[in-house]
Amino acid sequence: MIYPEELSSTVRRVQDEIEAIRGRGTADGIVMTVTPTGQIIDVDIPVSSYSLSPRELASRLIAAHTAAQGDADEQARSARSVLADDPRIRRIMTAAHTPDPEPRRRPEPRYDGGPRLHPGFENRW
């Protein structure tokens, strides 16, 4: 059995691991490194890319960023799996993602067919 202090320590350790993740992606020689939130840490553009049009260079940078973000996401998913395996965490996550059986609705305002006057103005005409 994992005690609350032990679970808290595990959560902190996983958070630290996730913050330290660096995703790496390449596209046509361009290498990009990002944080788990997608912030670009490093970009290596080879000399051969210097002659590309701005549109083509942008396209390759976006592809490298997408690949790096995918790598970071996969690493974070792997780090979080430690928590997902804990039945208490699973119960919390299940409860948080269970939709309401029936959405709450506001009652429809009633209209009796009479004139729609602002309260207090009924007798002014």
C-alpha cells in the first residue's frame, strides 16, 4: 500500500521528470529541441537550408517542431504512467472525466401572451 506521503513524493518526482523532458525532432536536416509545453530550446539549421525560400524553411521548421513536440509528449506520457498505474489516481481521474448524466438546463422563461413591459411601467400608458 502506498501512503499519502509516498504518493505525494511520487507525484513530485514525476512532475520533476516531466519538467526536465526535452523533445527532439528533425525534418530535412533541421533539428529542434523543445520543452514539454512546446517552447523551443534549440534549433540547428544546416547550411544547406540557408538557400531555401522563407516558406520552405518555415515548413521544415514547423515539421521539426511537430516531431519534437511528439517526442516530448511521448516521454511525458511514459513518465505519467507511474501515476496512472496507481488505483487511487485512476479513481480520481475517472471521477474527473465522467460526464454528468443529464446536463443542467435553465428553466425557460414563461410568456403569457400579454404585453412585455418592464416591471413598474405597466400603468404608465
